[in-house]
Amino acid sequence: MIRNQPLAVRLLATALAVGVASSALAQDEATPVQPEVTVEYVPLSPERLDAMVPKHPGYLGALAPENLAKERPAPPFDLTGTWFIDLSEGFSHFLFGPPYPRFGPEGIEALIEAPKAQARNETYRDAIGQCYPPGMPMIMTRVWPHAFIQLPTAIYMISGFNNSVRTIFLDGREFSDPDFVVPGYNGESIGHFEGDTLVVHTKYLEPSNHYIDRGIPISDQFEIIERIRLIDGGTVMEVEYTLIDPLMWEGEWTSSKRFKRQDYTDINESNCILAYNENLPGTELGSEVAEERGQSEIEGTAND
């Protein structure tokens, strides 16, 4: 046996075997010839490299060491931790209403059509099921935990639901110029402390396929004010929401939620893959009954 032979003999045998395999691979007519790949590198100027990085004119980034090192009053609390929506009053407490404000035509349509669709076992404005981000404020009520990381300059939130990221800036900056800002589903959030309360103002939210509760739409004028406190010895985060959209409803729409600290969980990688959603009954793709869907591509078995 080869293992009983001297080391030099074994190494020679191994090399010969690899050479034979390589020769056979190269001579296999079914194997395409691997092309030689070359890349021409064109140096970029320091100015071009600098222009590639998006910047905030006039102020430092939240993670810049100089910004982090600035002297600031100590915050009244630290939200660092993992939080989960408190649904102890019932699952429907994820909703931000009722009570509801007086809606315009689009909101009234949602209040009428959503229960009709539910009665037919159909979805209504199922943007989340089509892999659109839930966006603020609905991301906060998805049944997934949220990791908060608080620094002197910002609070970073990473949601377990599709790893949605939100930043609450605490470094005293102003909102971005509305002529240049790119709207997002979580918007741009600026926070400051008032006593034992963190007040967060969020603007520049993307309105396309962005709904609250069961299909209530927003406009590009939508804004959110949050008043955040820690209660019960820091184990509960209480958030009072004020939702404002003069194009979609009258006055202020208010709601309150509680989130419980969860110290025995973490946030893992999560992605919304549209093809997988056809297996979820609560989505538009998966709303067909099992008999109509027939063969399951995931499990490879028929739905008998």
C-alpha cells in the first residue's frame, strides 16, 4: 500500500496521479479551453477617488473618530440591545389604529377594501409580500426582533425582518437638503434628548408601495415624530408615535407601542426572495389554495 512506502515515493506517486488527471482533463473534448484572462488597470486620481464617496457637506459622518470624540452631555439612557414588539394585548396590536384620523379618498378606500379582501381570503396591497421594505413605521411591528446599537453620534437599528437598517442621528446635524436627498423606506431620522425622552423626527420617506396597517398609503409629505422612553427598569421601550401627512389625512395620527428587551436572541441574515413567497399563504403569490398550487417546487411533493 502507498501509505507504507517511503515519503519520497508517496509524493512522487501523488504527483504522477495529479499529472495524469490534469492531462486527461486538458484532453477531454467536452471541456472548453479556459481562456487567459487579463485586466488592464487604469489608475484613478485622488480627486476621482474622493468624488466616489458620498459625503455630507459641512459635517462629519456619525462614525468619524473626531465626531465620536466630541464632548457631549451624557444621554439619559442607552437603547443598545435587542427589542421585540409587545403583542401581549393581542396580535392585532401591531396596527397603528384604530382610532384613525379622517382619511382622504385613498385611506378611505383601504378601510373599505381591505376587509373585503380578507373575507375572500385574499391579500390587499401586499407590498411586503412582494419584497418591498415595510418601511417606517411598520418595520417596527414586524414579528422579528430589532437590534439597537447606540453611540454618542447615532443609534443604528438593524431589523431581523430582511435586515432593514435605520439610523437615528444624534450629532446635532440638520436634515439633508430636500433638493438632493434620496427618499428611503425608513427615511432620514434626527434625534435629540428632552429630559428622559428621546425625540426623533423622521422625514423623506419613499411613498411608492409604502403602506401603514392594512394598505393605508402615504405621500411624499409623510413625517413621523417619536417620543421614546425606557421604563420598568430599562426592560421596556415605550414609543409614542405621531404620524403626519397633510395630503392623506387630517391632523395628527397618534399611536403608542411597547417593545420588550430580549437578551437571549440575536439578529441573523435575512433576505426577501420573491420566488419563496409563493409558499406563504399570506402573500399575493401564495394566496392560491394548496390544491391549485399542485406540485411544491421546494419540497418536491404533490399537495394531496
